[in-house]
Amino acid sequence: MAHLKKSNTPSSHWYKADGTPCHQLPRAKGSGLRATTLRDARKLQLFPSVTSILGIFSKPQLDRWKLQQVALASLRLERSAEESDDYYVDRLIDEAFQQVEQAADLGSRIHDAIEKHYEGVEVPQDLQAYTSPVFAWQAQKQIQFIEREKVLVNTDYGFAGTMDIACRYGQDGIGVIDFKTKKTKPGVEVKPFDGQAMQIAAYAATYWGEAKLPQVYGANVYISTTEPGRLEVCTYTPEQLVAEWEVYKLACAIWRHSKKYDPRLAAGGQRSVVATPPGGMTSASSAPGGQRSVVATPSGGMTSASSATGGQRSVVATTTGGMTSASSTPGGQRSVVATVAKEAAHE
């Protein structure tokens, strides 16, 4: 279940290699918890969440919505003569996102009620208008929920996350479902935000496996918090999920490059890094035993990486328009190739 969080919750989520959430850590002086940072993740060898990886992308729809909330707050709040610019701006931001906190509270309650329903707990009366359409939709489509709130860790590409639902339907249909609470307006179509299909693709490839991804369907189930009883379902075909997964794998490579951190090392692999000055040729190879190699050149030279037998993988990235190649030899290996634009490399 995805919904906007309170401002005092961490903006990034992290997981240990065994799937244990590690979103917060004790403060040094022992006074409460603080958000886990990238520095912590490097030290503890944590995996970023699926949505943290997606954070590398610009989100124009969300950014515009945030600006609208602050603009509307400025119309509601009058500025007193003695207020400084900084103080007034802080008041505007607090006012603008107070409704986000309220929506997050409601979204959390709806999510918890749905989860507990499947554990035999009755849904509170004030939430039934939101949850009943979900149960009716599931029954109508004859969907069997086989896993709920499943923590997934992908050691091949270096991410983790909590999948809402893995499901089966019909004779042999398989899928992944993600619930989201959302404010809606009467008569206005609900459309997925950028990255939401990619999120489902990442869960689907991790849970069902890449080999089965061409058989998996996905769905975002939107529960309206402003029109109780309204439920909108956006579905994704296997072809769409395969395409989204290919992009997501490149996003993982860009995230690792920009953060200068490779969480796949938490899985125990050995890694070599080779770089050459502009125009040269760079190569790296890994020996048998599950190791991985990373090769990067800063400009338009030719870069290649190869891995020997034993299930190894290689990742190659160039920052400009040179030729990039990656190859692996027999034994079940995979290769990932990403060409990263100069502006992304310096983001």
C-alpha cells in the first residue's frame, strides 16, 4: 500500500540482506530513532527500496502537486507584519502538508484494515466504505491472494521492498497487485503516476523470476479517500512489465553509479573496478566463483567487460557516446549494459 508519509518519517527505506527492514536507527545518544542514511547503508550493507531506486527520476506530476499545495496555503494564511521570510515560509509549508499527514493516517488505517481482514479481523465500521470495494473486486475477478506484504530482496540488481500482493487467477494466471490510496475528483480519470508500473515490474521479476515475467500481469488498485466506495484498477500486460523491468534494471545501474555504492556486495560477491582516462580502452574480467565486475570510462572510448563461467554478472556503463559492450560466457550468467548521459553522471 503506497501513500504519502508524514514529514517525520524517513524519505528512503532500507533493508538488510535477510529482508529485515532497517528504515531507522537509534540515535548516538540513545534518544529515540533517526532516519537511516546512505552512509549507514554503506556501513551496514543495506539494500535500497524499490521506490528509493525510482527516486533518481524526475516526477513532474508530484512536483507540480507540491507547488500547488504551497500556493494554496499562501492564499489561506495571512502574513503578520513581524514575521520574517523564513518563518512565514515554514508556516506555509507546514500548512500545505498538514493534509498530507491526515491522508497518510487514513491510508495507513485502510491498509491495515485490508491486511487484518484476511487474518479474520473485522474491518472497523468507518473504513468499510473504503475496503468493501476491494473485497468485491477480488471476488468478482476470482483472484487468489497467495502472498501478502511480502518482503523481497533482489541480490542480482541490488534492491529490496515490500510487495502488497502476489496472486493467481483463472487456470494458470499469475500477477502482482499494489494497493494505493488516492484523492480523486468526480468524473476525473485515475491514471498511474510515472514509475508505478516499474515498481510492479520490479516486484514481479523478483518474486516470480525473470523467466516467468512474460507471463505476469500487474495491477495498481486505487482506493479513493475523497469518494468513499470508488475503486479504480489500472492493469499492465506482461509485455508492459517486461519493458518496464528493462528500464528499471538500468535505473538500478544509474543509482549505484550516482550513489557510489553497490548494495549487491551485501550478497557476498567480489567486485573489480577499472577506469581509464578519456579516449582509452578499458576492460575488466572476473574469474569463476560468482564475482561481478564493473567497468566505467569517463568519455567516448570503447569499454568491454566479460565474465567467466559460474553464474557471474557484469555491469558496464559509459558516460558519453562511446561504444559499450558486455558479454558473459555459458553458465547461466547475465549482463547489464547502461549508457549514462553526461548530465545524469553529474547529477
